[in-house]
Amino acid sequence: MESIKTIEDVKTNVEAIEGGRDDPENAHWLEDNLYEAVLREVVAGNPESKEMAKEALKTKAFDFPRWCA
């Protein structure tokens, strides 16, 4: 996953997760990495981080099994 510093970066990753639901393990991995990246931006004081978090949480509405091997 590339660096996530803007809302547009988050949107790109949300789209990748939605489009990759046919591989639920990978989609879950991408989702976890997205959440971690957004949390890091919150801690770093990124002024867009609240909006980034709102955008990232849209993945919770995606229907795919969340599991790891």
C-alpha cells in the first residue's frame, strides 16, 4: 500500500478494497492497513485526518468475510 496522506489517497484505497472483495483475505488486509495509515495521520496531526477517517470507515459497509490465514 502506498503512502496515505490525503483524502484522495483514502478514496483510492477504499475503491481498491471495494473492487477486490472477490479476494476477501486481501481486502481485509488492505482494510486493516488503511485504518492503520489513517490512525497514523491522526496522531501526526494531519488536518484532513477526520475526513480521512470518515472516508475509510465506508469500507465497513462492504460485504466480505473479514479473516486472516
